[in-house]
Amino acid sequence: MTAQLESGNNRPSTRYRAILHYRDCQDTSSIRDSGFDAPSIAPESDTNAFEKQRRKASKIISNKPKPFTYRFVNEGSNVLLELTNATEQTLKGVEILTVFLKNEEGLGAGPSQVHIRFEAVERILPSEKSILTHTTLINGKPAELECDQLQRLQAIDGKAKPYVLDISWQDPEGKTRFQRIPVGH
């Protein structure tokens, strides 16, 4: 390939330099060394290495200590949600977003007919447990106690966890923080 010179000097044109750079980058080792991310050029083994690195970084992020632990408490026929503050700080304004449950088989597609709304807690002291009261709404109306759906948020071993408890609170500095806890079956 003959070099196309820029007018006024004896340097190759920008386009020509880009083509040369691309040709030089066909060697995947130079791509890795330069930090250039080109998964379409990299061999399959490099893609697997990249995926392993991404999973490792994800685990590091997910290993961050979680301020809340939870468990479901069976009170007779009633199921309640218990949150525990696992930190050594008082957490204020603790709220769980409404959980919209998937429609049961046979109810058809469309918007969720059942959702669970949790009451906010003013504060949870360090290492304190708090029972969160909830309301199950079916088609926008409060359900009777025997129609409560909180048990659908309990995990079953070996099954996917399709729901999430989205928890928000304020730390002692007044910053709003969030935690997501996968739940359900």
C-alpha cells in the first residue's frame, strides 16, 4: 500500500495512519498490551478470560458487607418479615419498595394484580431486629388475612428468586443508601 501524503508535508495522512494502526492491531497480543478492548478480534480464550475477570470484579462488589439481613417469621398462619440491622450504626428512614408479584397461572398476562406494600420504619438501632408490617393488595384493594401473599417471597432451595426487596435508608451522615435482596420462588 502506498502512503498517501498530507498536503504540505511528507507525513502519511491520518486515514492512512489509522489503517496501519488497525493492521498492526490484528495481532491480538498487541491489543491486550495496549488496553484496547476488541472482543471481536480477540480469540475465544481471551473472551473467557475477560468474562472470568468480570465475574471476579462482580464478586468483589457483591462481597461488600450488607447492612441488613432478613428472615421470614411464621406467626401461626401469618408470615412476617424481620429485618436486622447488621451494622454498628443507627439507620434512619428504612423503607422497602412495594413488591409486585407475578400473576398466578390462569390469571392471564397484564399488570400485576397482587402487590405487597411495607410500612416504613423510622429507625433501626445497631444489631436490632424489626418486624415490618405489610399490606397485601389484590387489584388495588387490601386483601383479607387468609389471602396474604407474603409467603410467596420465601425462598425455596433450588428455585430462582424472581423478586427483590429494594431497601433504602439514611446513614448517620444523612446519605441515602440502598440494598437489594433477592427473594421469592
